[in-house]
Amino acid sequence: SDLGKQVLVNSSGEYVLLGSTGSSGAGNRDYWLICTDTSGNITWSNTYGTSGYQESYAVIETAKGGYLISGDSDIHGVDFLNMYLVKNGPSGNLLWEKNIE
């Protein structure tokens, strides 16, 4: 299943949609970030995550036009969740990811 969580308008006036996907990506659920123009046409779409389960909750635009996404990840197993942060560039390219225990 694919779920939408948050929509924001970035500094360029584009729509940025945050969600989670179970239908694509690296694992059984990953973060999903989609950018569209003002008409709703997708300009880029990326998933972020590991082979396990990640659930996204919030996204903000950074000062340099990229995005910081927060949520959780089960890298240690289903009964233990970590905070999982992803930072990407303006076109959705992954800059870094961190699991925080």
C-alpha cells in the first residue's frame, strides 16, 4: 500500500508530497518523496530506505533547497524502532541518511 502524509509548497512554487510506499523501493515500506509542478505533473520521484520497514512522518525544505525527512525504521527488528532521518538535494538525490537509536 502507498500512503500520503504531507504536502508542502517549496520555495520554487512546486508541490512536494511525502508518503510511504510498499509497492516500490528497497524494502517492505520506504519513504517516498514526489515533486510536481503547479499543474500536478511529476518532475521527480524518489524512495528512501533499507531492506526493512521505514515509515515517514514529516518533511521540511532546507535552506539550500533540499529536503529533510523524518520518520522511523526497524533496522533492529519489528519490536524496536529507531528514528530515521534522510536529507536530499533539490532534485531528490540522497545526500545522507541516519538511523538514530
